[in-house]
Amino acid sequence: MKFNEFLSGKSECRLAFLGGSITEGAGASVPGKRYSSLFTEMMNKRIPEIKFTEINAGVGGTPSALGLFRLKSEVLDKNPDVLFVEFAVNDSGYGDQMFKYMEGIVRTTRRWKSDLPIVFLFTYPANDYTVKGQIKLAEAYKIPYVNMSEDLKVKINYYGGNDRFFTQDGCHPNDKGYDSYVDSMMRDVFNADFEFAFPEKPVFGTDFINPVLIPAETLTLPEGWLLSNRTLWMNPLRYICADKPGTSITFEFEGTACGLYGRIEKDGGKADITIDGKPCGVSCFWDKYALGFDRNSFSLLADGLEYGKHTVTLTVKAEKDEQSEGHVIRIAAFLAG
């Protein structure tokens, strides 16, 4: 099925874009210059009898693991007609760890609507290993992809190899870079063949049956935890806070993986993590970038657990980074699946 066939007879079409900072629009002069907004605008001009609207679910600095947990509440619950997925750059720092989460996005979407068109987007400067892994996944599920990175490389080489002509920092496009991405999409999406395969067994070995995002504000808070009036950046989720060492909070989930969606700020601290009563490392809510700006954060607490019910406890540590101004832990949501 070609894209024109899919669109035939529609009066409205909701285009969803799930990804990282490039989907969010980092580097664009205004939000309307990001690729998702430009593509939606171009579609409205190309097919004016259909009203195209944009669902932008980009979160900077986060991989497909968070995308999987955000998928239901931030994308599927908004009833999209097409889903574009962009995590090739942010997943590049994780080796093959993120492939199963990318596949989880596909399988969860196909379970929700088996014939929803999905398109993978590869942006500059994703590494070859990550792109090849996502292509392997795309081929197994008959998902078309747009290699916007390769097209941009050609243009960068034409201008003597200086990627700053098209990017702000060697990664995030400027307005010229986003224009290039949209040119690639408009060319390839209409030429793509849309099929809807669903392999019985996951290609990368893990099937996330019910990945969910649990807003922290829905929990009964133990002593020492407060609900902030503030929300995440560009997100309505309010977060809970604690700063007294020894203060704990516990949540339960069913699945094989869990994580946190929160905030990193200049007074962020650290929390000890236990899962089913066993120590499982430390989660940090401060890093060197907090000296310059606050931002949303994602951390994967556990991965590859035996499927079943698990209990996670976070406890504020007395230790903190020397440059941090406090011990504050900020959690907007617990992630599980």
C-alpha cells in the first residue's frame, strides 16, 4: 500500500512524531521550523482536502526506552493515524541495548492498531551500528524508513564537509538542516510501501506486554515527599520531591524493566535503588550540565528482570556531588513494563 492509498477518502489525518531532541525541535529558530511541524505544513499544502495535524512527542536527551514508556499516554491515547519514530541518534550511545525498546514501540503500536503506518527516521549523526540494527527491525516488521542522515551528509560534503552550515552543534539541525530533513521525508514517504507484519517472536528477544508511565502524583506519598506545583518542561506531569537523606519511596510493577522520568537541577541529589530487596545501584539527579540549565531526565533502573511482579525502593542518599547545591530528588513518573 502506498501512502496516497492510505490517505484516500480521509478528511483528517493526525501525524505523530515520537523521538528525542531533534523531534522536539532543538536548533530550530522557532518550533514551527522543526521537521515535524514543517512536514505537517507541507502535507496540508500538498493535499489541502485533508486536514493534517501534528502530535509532537519529542523529549530531548532520551532514548527509545523512555519513548516506549511514553508511547501510550503521549501518542496512542491521542489516536494518531501515522507514527514517525526518531531515536537513531540518542540510541547510538547504548550499543544494542535499545533495540528491544525500539521493537517494543513497534509491537505495542501494532497491538493497539495493527494497520497503523509506522515510519522510522534516521537523523544525523547516527552511527552505522544503530542504523543497521533499526533497519533489521524495520525489515522484519515491513516498516519503511527515511535515511535523512545520508541525504544531509551529501549536502554537508558539497559544502566542504562543514556540518555547521546545516547544524547548530554537529547534531541538532538549524533551519536549513530541518528543511533538508523535510525534503527527504516528502520524497520517500510517498514512494514507500506500507505493509503490516507482526513476527510471533520478537527479533531482539523481549516482548513488553504492557509498558506504562505511572504519574508520581497519583501515588500516596510517604512522609518526607511533597508534590510540587511545577511540572516537567513542556509536559503537564507534576513531580514529587524529597531532600532529606534516608527518605524512601516504594512502587510495585509487573514486567521486566523499570525506570524514572524526572528532573535534573542544580540542587539535585542521589538515591539508592533496591529491587525486590536487593541493591541495584544509584540514580543521580545532578550532572555537570545542571550548572547551566535544568532539564527533564530519564534513567533506566533495571533491565532484563525475570517477568513478574517486582518492588522498587528509592532512598535519598546523604552523599551528593561536590558541586551540587542540595540533595533533592524530583520524580514525575515511574516507568514499568
